[in-house]
Amino acid sequence: MSITIALAVYVVFWWITLLMVLPFGVHRVNPTDLISGEDPGAPQKPMIIYKFIAATVIAGIFFAIFYWIHESGIINFRSTPG
């Protein structure tokens, strides 16, 4: 597997994982605490840095499993002619 393909697969895993972890721990702002112009659906403390770290670690685990499956030949990802 080339570096370019490996990076592309990792980026796909990272984005999917980020979209999965974004809703974790989200609490809405209390409507009485809103300032004029704030969205009532916005999260109170988004903790985005922790979610980026979690997405990076989880995507790394998924990629390691994918890489092991690819290199061991358990599943052949290349098409065969005929």
C-alpha cells in the first residue's frame, strides 16, 4: 500500500470517526442564559479538542486493523482479471 493510499484511507477513517464522536457529551445551553443572537441549539461546552484527540486515536486503531487485514491478505482488495 502506498503512502498516498494509506493517508487517504486514514483521512476517511478520521472524518467518519469525528462525525461519530461529535455528539458525545453535548449539553444544550440553558435558554435563560442566552445572550442576544446566540443559537439555543448550540452546545454549552463543545470540548472539540478532546473530540479531535479521540477521533485521531480511534481512527488510528481502525486504520491499524485495516492495514493488518490488507497486508496479511485475509481480504483481497485488488480486483482480479477474468
